Amino acid sequence: MARPKSDDKRNAIVAAAIRVIVKQGLSAATATIAREAGVANGSLFTYFETKTELYNQLYLELKSEMASAALEGVPANAALRKQCSLSWSNWTRWAVRNPEKRRALALLGVADDITPATRAAGHKTMAGLAELTQRCRANGPMRDAPFELVIALMTAVAEATMDFMVNDPARADQHCEVGFNAAWRMLAG
């Protein structure tokens, strides 16, 4: 009879995968991830059948965590600008607090190993943010632009904002506000 899987071991593998991906890239060996997690290489494959499965699950977990963090505490009855501002602040602060997760997600986001099904599931985890973005742009200058372009532009502004927040922490709040104001003008006019 197989031993039951341990949440602690799985979490250690996921955390190690994040660290290793950031340091060595997506081509890092599973043995390196297992060693970083403090488990036998075979144990990694007890939790994830393949490296591709590990990366796909990690991608989904990071997308879900980021989306949840962005929407945390955003009141549905608040004015739209307030909802967007809180979501922006939550998103950028999550990224600043979790630089390794941010970097790993960026690398996984362009990885060939991430399947179309996983990407689709990742988009579903972002549905609340997508809906908020759609409402923000409904009457603004980006209302007729392809949604994928709007998301790419918003992400670029957010990434620049996050970089400034990280590199100039004494003025992180100011950078967050300036970035939001730029994004808001782009979306809502």
C-alpha cells in the first residue's frame, strides 16, 4: 500500500521549484528541485508525474494566488475607480512582496511547457480581474481595442510600476499611485 502524500512535502517541492526556476531557469534539472526541497528525486515524481506537470500546476497556483491577492478586500459596492485602485495596489504589492513568485510566473508564462488547457484554466483564475478591467474600459479610450492588447498594456504598466516600487521602496506608495493613474487614464479616460 502506498504511503499517503504529504502536503508539507508537496509544498516544499513547489517552493523549491520557484527558487530553482528563478536561479537556473526552466531547464533546471528535477534533481536540483528535489535537492532544494530536501526530498529524494523519486519523491518529486510521487507528487508530479513529470516536470511539465510540475510547471503546469505551479503556473496555475501562482496565477490563482496573484488573482486572489489582487481582489482581496475589494468591495463590490465601491465606486469603480476605487475598486480598480485597490485591485492595482493589491496586485503590485503582492508582486513586490513575492519577487521570486513574480519572476517564476513570468518565466512560466512564456514557457512552451505550459499547455493550452493550463493557460485556459489560468485565464479562468483571472476572471474577476478581467471583468473589472472590462468594466473600467467600457466607456474609455480602450473600449474598442482588442482585450488581449489592453491586458498586455496594463501588464506592461504594472511591471514598470512594480520595478520602481522594488528599486525605490521609500517611494513605493508614490510609484504605485502614479502607475495606477497612468493605467486608469489609459482605460477609463
